[in-house]
Amino acid sequence: MTALSQLTAREALEELALGRISSMELTRACIQQIDRLEPGVHAFITRTSEQALSQALAADTLRAAARQSGQPVPPLLGLPLVVKDILALSGVRCTCGSRILEHFVPPYTATSVQRLLDAGVVVLGKTNTDEYAMGSSTENSAYGRSFNPWDMSRVPGGSSGGSAAAVAARMAPVALGTDTGGSVRQPAAYCGVTGIKPTYGRVSRYGLVAYGSSLDSVGAFGRTAEDTALLFSVMAGHDPLDATSMDVPVPAIQLNGDASLKGLRVGVPREYFIPGMQPEVENGVKQAVKQLAALGASVREVHLPHTEYALPVYYLIAPAEASANLARYDGIRFGERKDAEVMWDVFYRTRGAGFGPEVKRRIMLGTYALSAGYYDAYYGQAQKVRTLIKRDFETAFQSVDVIATPVAPTTAFRAGEHSNDPLAMYLEDVFTLPTNLAGVPGLAFPVGFDKAGLPIGMQLMGPHFREDVLFRTAHAYQQVTDWHKRVPALAQ
Ligand code: GLN
């Protein structure tokens, strides 16, 4: 049998249900893989191996008891998972990749994580992230960068880079991430795994440390669309603890062996194929669209005319919201306090020492955009253009069911390549930001490799609350292709 760490979540759950493996064996296999590869990949900020082993033991005990009594078991019983270190897990420190929260231990658990725990998962640790999820490479983490398992001189993407790298390196079959402007989809693309950013309001944000509250969403990674859908189905649904969570029924996501996409209308927007993008990415995505057509989908061109404004709009709205959200880290309410004689100096010293340079840049940008005299020209204007971007999608989804685009203009870049050029770093998000501004769902999955052996990602975007169509489309594609089955050499 293949090594246990290579199993997908669905395979592992089948083996567990048949009693052919135990959660202890599976969890130990993941821990061994982490022990072996973590020194190079650096996917984690905090590991919780002992806790994981006791959760695994409890899962095995429950399964054995259920077998005796004939009772059903929770759907993900005994399945190992890793969690981005920006989602609260009671009793385990939550750093958000920031020095200012180095010793912060939340007394409660995020709803998304809690629902997965209730479904039986085993948590292997908290994964690396750009500080407060601000970044596209995990290089903005105060705990050191993560590396891409496909090429250790490259970034895994970000900000959920630790989660994506862990899944690609077979340290865990599935992972949680968060996506404010692309932070699940872009690392999924760079690491050759599948990642979902759900509709805004679909998955509770309770216990997700806020960055840009009107854009933040909790998403999931797996190696297949099917595994990603498993996590999504458990997490999704209304939560009274998040006022923006929507009370919309979550459809059962039926993914069977049928790869037909007959009747599916796929739109391809010209605005997402821009000069300067890596030709292999463009070709890879176009080939994948042809594959969707071969499965029976009809393909047509659509227009999203305000796409070019998404980047400036995002980089006004997200920092503006961040500047308000991060005001609470003052050493008094939250954050590692640096004492001083007078109150203002406490704030100044705490924030000066605790935040890294990118976070400071965003707070300054956001504070400026919100300040008296500039508010209308920047923040107010950005909100208006955001509405136009949202309308672009509404119009496009009148004639198509999904929109297919690249995830990012390039494959994974080299560590350090954009470190001194924030604009070049921001440009990695041009294709993922519009989704968050419009609140629609997006799914990323591998559709090929470039000459350097790095994964190429395709993005599918859908109407609000239609994650099921995205999963079904990617699943059909994965039935007839095997890009998602490739394993980085180091993880074999
Ligand atoms: N890279 C984008 C940023 O830096 C998006 C991050 C995210 O989705 N959290 O803000």
C-alpha cells in the first residue's frame, strides 16, 4: 500500500471506515513526514503533535465503540488537518505571523475550526502566514519564510503559504487557509494543490483574526476538488456569532465518477490575459479550458471591463479596513506590551516593536485613505468602483455558469525576488482580488507545469453561493487529468 501520508482525505477516510488503518497510524505518518521535511519547508509556526496523537486515539476509540453499537460516526473522524495561524484554536497560541502576538493564546475556537473538530479532525499544528495575512509569499512572517516543496528556492505563495506547502509536501491531506485577496488560491496555484475561497458570508469569520473585514473569508486546501469540498461542506453555513454570515442553505455536493460537463457554460474574460504574463501560464489555462470543452462544456468570451481597477481599489479598501482592525494591538487590549512612562509611548513602543514593515505600510496607507479631506477621494471612490466590479460579475453570470482564468500571472517566484518591490508583489494578486471585492467564490487547481517544473493554476469563479458548480467542474477535470496527482520529489 502507498505510504499513509500520500493518501487523499477521501482515501484515508475510506481506509479508516474499513478498519484497514487507524487514525493513530495515519497521524503518526503525517508527523513523520513533517519531522522529515519541516526543517527545509518550514510550513509551521506551532506544532501540536501530542495533542494530535491524543485526538487520534480518541477518534480510534470512538470508531471502535461505534462499530460495536452500529452508531454512525462524525464524517471526518480521525482525519489530520493543519490550520493557518490566523484562526483561533483554544489553548494554542495564535501569532498571525506577528511578533506582537507571539504569546497570545486565544480562549476560544473559530467556528470554522470548531465545526471541523466536531466532525472529528485531528489538528497537527498552526501554519505559517504573512503577518496578519498581508502578503503573497509568506516572506512577511515574523517567524521566517516558508519554501515551495516543488523548488526550495521559490516561495509557496501567500499568505496561506504554510498550509499550501504542507498539503503539497504530504504533511497533511487537508488544510485551512484564509483569503482576503487571493491568499488561498495563489498559494494553491504555486504549490499545485486545490484551494477554495467561498462566497463572502458562506463560512463564519468568527475566530478569524480580522484583516479586511469586508473581504476576509475562510477557505480550504486539499489535493483534490473532492477533498476541498469535504472541508467546505462541514464549515459552511450560518453562524449567529458572525453578523455577516448568511443564512443560505448549503447544498450537498455530489461528486461522482461522471466527468461530463454537458450543459455547463464557461466564460473566459479577455481582461485576464494581460501583456507581461508568463506565456506558459496563459497556454496552460487555455489548454485546460479546451479540456473543459472536450468534457461537454460550451465556452464563450465574457467581459469584466472594470478588472484593471481591482488592484488600486483593493489596496485602498483592504489597508483602510486593516488600519481600523489593527488599532486594537496597542499593548493594553491586545499585543505584547512595551512599557513606558506615558500612555502614548506605550502605544508607540508596542506597535513600533511588534509590527513588521509591511503591516506598518498598510496601516499608514489605510489611515491616509480614511483621513479627513481624503476620504471621499480615496476610500469613498474605491467603494463606488467596487460596486462596478461587482456588477461586472453579475452581468457576466447572466450568460455563463463559471468563469475560467489564470490564478496568477506567473508560477512561483524566487524567494526574495519581490521583497524590495511591494508593487511587484501586489501584482501577483491581479487575478484573485476581483473575486473578494465582488464577494463571489473562487477555486484554484493545477492544470499543468512550466518548463522549470512549477505548477500552473487555473481559477474558476462562480456566482454567489454556487461553490457546488466550481467543485463539480474541477472534479470533472480531475477525473480525466492527473496534474493534481503529481508529487514533489522531496515528498515522495
Ligand atoms: N496578497 C494580498 C495582500 O497582501 C492578499 C492577501 C490575502 O488574501 N490575505 O493583501
